[in-house]
Amino acid sequence: MRRLLPEPAEDVDPYHEYADAPGVRIGMVMSLDGSVTDAEGWSDGLGGEADFRVFRTLRALADAIVVGAATVRTGRLGPARLRTSLRERRGGPPAPIVVVSRSLDLDWTLPLFTEAETPTLVVTSRSAPLESAPVPLIAVGDDEVDLPAAVRALADMGLTRLLCEGGPALATAFVRAGAADELCLNIAPTLMGAAHRTPLVGVLDGPCDARLTALYEDEGVLFARYSLRR
């Protein structure tokens, strides 16, 4: 990976470059024409190995990895794992995955809940059937999940550096709530076309200003870091 901004440099270490993780970081990959999914409806095919290297790095640097319930319901999301080199640098097991689910309509038999090295947590609303969940719950908000309150509750547990991996609905909710500090946007050298376009975020109350703080390139993928104004 080479750094283009703020000070150009060759062969930089992603772990070092991204180490100054803020409170809530959104990590997403996007095609050149603005889609966060490929033709199959997933992000896997967009950024290639370069994207996966940064993806794994962001996970290793996080205290918790936050995902939406819709992503979990696909069954494609397994427990977080770390390669040996990243485990050594992190100094311990992978961060817990935190699922945001208003209703707790989840399949508790999935490996995400039954085989995770670090137990999976679930953030939900107080109106959900709390007694039905066999995993630790954080109930914030009456009928909807109160994301700022969830961030505070996780911080009280020592989980201060959160990585939101989306999907787009959850990323939108964090931005709308003013709870996101940084967007790490990986721009893949791919055009998906209108038939397969899934936007990064949905409807916002108004523009959210962003400031470019760093820019990198690796294997044709651009890695941009934006500070988001709360």
C-alpha cells in the first residue's frame, strides 16, 4: 500500500496507518459508480485482496464489530477470526461482533451465536422479546434502537472503538443519528451499472459534511478516510 495523502510514502503498513481509530468508524467498499454491492448482491467481489487486507486490519483494530440484523439473516456472516499475524499485533482474540436488531428476529442456531471465540452481543430495543435471546443483550430505546445510547453502553463495557460494517441501512442509521466519527471508504476500480447499484447510504435528514484526512492506493483500489462532522 502507498500513501498519497497527507504525506506521500511507499510501502506503508495499513495497521499503523489506521491505528488511530476513532469512536465509531464505518468501513465500506464501493464501486466507481457508487454501488456497495456486486452483481450477486454482496460486497465480496468489489475490492479484491487489497480490500480484504484493509478489511481484516480494521477488524483487528476494533474493540467491537457492529453489523445489522439483515446481514446476519443472510447466514453469510460467521464469527470473527484473526490471522496469526494480526492476532499477535492485536494481543488477543478477535473483537466481538455486535448485532443491531430492533425485533430480535434472528436465528440463534447460526455459528455467529454458537461458535464465536469472543461471544456475540446483540443491541436491541426494550420492546423486543428480551427473554427469547440466549446471548448477552443491550436494550436501548423503547421501540427503536437508540444508537447513541448503544455506543455509550458499549463504551461502558470497554468497547470504545467500534467498526460499523453495515450494511447500508445500518451505516445510514449511524450517520442520521450523528453517531459516526469516520468513514473508511474503499473505492474499487469497477463499474457496476445501474442494474446492480446499491447506494452507500439511504435517506438522510440533510447533508453530512466529510473531510478527507488520508488517501491510499493498493492494486488499483483507492482507500479514503473521511472525518464526519457530527
